[in-house]
Amino acid sequence: MLDLTYETPTPKVISGATGDWELVIGMEIHAQVASEAKLFSGASTRFGAEPNSNVAFVDAAMPGMLPVVNEYCIEQAVRTGLGLKAQINLVSAFDRKNYFYPDLPQGYQISQLYHPLVGEGEVLVDMGPGVARLVRIERIHVEQDAGKSIHDMDPNMSFVDLNRTGVALMEIVSRPDIRGPEEAAAFVTKLRQILRYLGTCDGNMQNGNLRADVNVSVCRPGQYEKYQESQDFGHLGTRCEIKNMNSMRFIQAAIEYEARRQIAILEDGGKVVQETRLFDPDKGETRSMRSKEEAHDYRYFPCPDLLPLEIEQAWVDDIEATLPELPDAKKARFMGDFGLTDYDASVLTADVAHAAFFEAVAAEAGDGKLAANWVINELFGRLKKDAREIGGSPVSAGQVAGIIRLIRAGDISGKIAKDLFEIVYTEGGDPAQIVESRGMKQVTDTGAIEAAVDEIIAANPAQVEKAKANPKLAGWFVGQVMKATGGKANPAAVNQMVSAKLGL
Ligand code: ADP
Ligand code: MG
């Protein structure tokens, strides 16, 4: 089972003019629930649809329309909570968060402030082989997304697309346990990986289906430990929140910039003002968007249109019983069952489709390590070159396994196997048949190898003298024989034969 022994990474330290500073980061991730219908209406969630075509009356806030909870969205959020080993609250409730914006026709967002569906959980953030940080999850609440204002289609007008209005989001809030820009990116990566394994969010950041608000503060070394002991935020610095980040690279750049900005203010004797900021990727800097609003600014109150949400433990148990194997468990199993390194197991489990492909190859080939090598180095490398996904791989798991079986049987050398892979990749076909029909079989017949070695030795007397004086040069003969046999000679047999003939 899962081996939880890992080292904790050291926090990022920035040296300022007055000494060292450490970073403290907490994230709020908005993950769009994978569901065909919206949270409170039956309208479609399909991305890229004609503007305002996926809008039910309730999404457009027509008078008298009432929201009805989509049970599947709640199930997905529960599944997500279970996947993050979190507390599931059998009673939760929806609140109205009031604010005005053209893309929010209701004038409020239905969210969960006081009683979220999911409570405390955790994410193990991988920072390299054997190194990981445990980041605590504070809560996950379910809420509606807003629509989209479009300002760049016309010089004089703005447009509003309500297709996104009312789509279900999970807001996943972490504790401020993330200690550097790389960890922040790794946190999002790991969370996204878990969501995709669970099938509760497609994790597509380009489409805005996963976006992060990043809270950053800086403090002196030792302060974070005091916070950890007491859970008193007073030990930490004032934070700023950078909104709506949808790229791992920008998340890191924004944190780096923001930390240095805060350090400069503090070292100058100033105070960091708690506020919401935006990252400008072109300039590489964050700038103030608005002063930080407090919950009371939104005049949150329980949504009178919805009863408290009550779910049953038996239903939660049913969902738990169908959870798939998650990344940490799969990685541990790959290391245990197939003897893979932490690194290889991480690469193979990064994506659930990759992991499934590898397992199919390993099972058919009967050798997990060779299967890992071939899948990672040959197949993934080749697919990447063609910008292809695993789902569109022209080579099946059975074909890769077929190549590996030929290597294991001694029918082909590693070098020929690579040629064979290229043939199978570009032309298709059964590896064993291709080897047979194209005469690619490895020559293990000592008579044939001996004849080739004799020929090379006879033709190169000067080289023979040199090799006798310096045995290291025997490799040249091996290379010549391999060349002469089109790479088909068994390298071990050639080596032996060359040594014997040269009397080494
Ligand atoms: P809000 O909802 O108003 O943004 P929360 O109290 O829910 O505020 O916190 C939001 C996020 O800010 C959480 O991820 C939390 O971990 C993080 N956070 C809180 N205090 C700090 C701090 N001093 N430095 C960095 N992150 C912080
Ligand atoms: Mg916030």
C-alpha cells in the first residue's frame, strides 16, 4: 500500500537588504464541475457553444424562476471531497453573495459561505522523488459561475455571454501551507491530476475550467512555525490575493513578483495593504485591482430559494465505494509491483490514460521495467514529437508488448527494436510478423558471427596490432561486425568472438 515516508521540502527564502524572508501561500481553486447540466438548471454546459444559447430562464434570472439543485453536481463535489480525504458535511446550505456586475443577472451569486458541503482534507504535493509537502484543504464549497463580458469585439460596445452563468464550480480552498512558487504550481498540478482521475473536473486551464486565486504573504524565518503551532494568523504577514490565474507559469511568475514587491515595501518601513491584485503577463507584474473586500461587503445571507442541502451517509458511502484508484496509491503500486523508480512511476501516473496504457503493456509483455522504459522513452517521446495524445497513439499496448516480447526472447536486439518500433508506428502491423518477413531477426548463430569477425580481422591487420596492444580498441571490431550484419548480430556473442579471435 501507499508508502507515506517522504521528506518535506525547504521553503523558498528570499534575501532582502535587512535579512531573509520566507513565502507563505494559500490558494483558492475554482474547478468547473464535470457535468452536462448546470448547478441549478438543465441548461447545457458545453464549451464553445453559440453565445447565449445555453441559458435557461433561471440562469437569466427571469422573475419568478426558482433554482433546483442538480444532484449530479453535488455528487461530483462529494466525490472530489472523498478524493481529497476530506470531511463530507451531511448538512450544508447555500448563501447569496450579493454584488452587481453585468454578467451576473441575478445580482448575486449562489455560493456556500457558512456551511460548505466539504470540510477539511489534504493534498500531498510531490516535489521530486521522495520529497513532498502535505497541504491542508480547508473546505470545498459549491457555487455558480458568472457569465462572461466581452469587451474586445466592438470599439463602442461590450457584450455579455451567459452560457457560463450558473455552471457549477467547486471552490477548493487550501490552508496557507504552500511555501514557494514551484510548490504552488505543483499543488495545482497535483490537484488537477486528482480531479481528472476522479472525473470531477476536466482541468482544462485554457478554457478557464480550472483557475486559481493565489494569496501571498511574506514573513521572517520562524514565523510560519509559530503559526503552525497556534494556527494564529497574527504570526503571518498581510497577504495579497492575485485573482484568476490560469497558467502554471504565470502562477509562479506572479508569486515571485508579488513576494519581492511586498519585501521591498516592508524593508522600506511600509505596510502591505491587503488587496486583490491582477497579474499582467506581458509586464510580468501584479497591479492593484481593488482593495480587499470583506464578507460583510457582500451581505451574504442564506438563499431563501433553496432549502438546506441534506445528504445521507449511505449515499456518500456508495460514492466512496466507487472511487477509482488515485494517483498516490497507483504510484506506490507501480513502484511496489513493477519495481519502478519513483520518477518513472510518477511519469506514468501523471495521467490516468498513460497509466492504463502502461499497465496493459506491462501485463502483456511480462516485464514492468522494460514496459516502463519503452512506454516512457520510445512511445511518449515519439507521440510528443507528433503532438499526439495517448488516445491517438498509432501503436497499441499490444504492439509495444509484442516488441518487448521479441527483445526478451532474444529475437531482436535493442537497436533493431527501435527500428521495429518506428516501422510499427508509421506502418502498423504485427511486430513478430514484421521481424519475420523483413529478416530482422538477431543473428545468434555463432558460425555466421565468426565468419563476419574473420572477414573484418583479415581486412584490417593494422587495427589488429593496435587492439592487441590496447584491448580497449576491440570495440572498433565489434562496431564493424554490427555494421556488416545490419545491427542484427547478438552484441554479446560478437563481443566474445572478437575477444577470442584477437586473443585478448
Ligand atoms: P477570502 O475568502 O476572503 O479570500 P479566506 O480566509 O477564505 O479569505 O482565505 C483565502 C485564502 O488565503 C486561503 O487559501 C488561505 O489559506 C489564504 N491565506 C490566509 N492568510 C494568509 C496569509 N497570511 N498568507 C498567505 N495566504 C493566506
Ligand atoms: Mg479569496
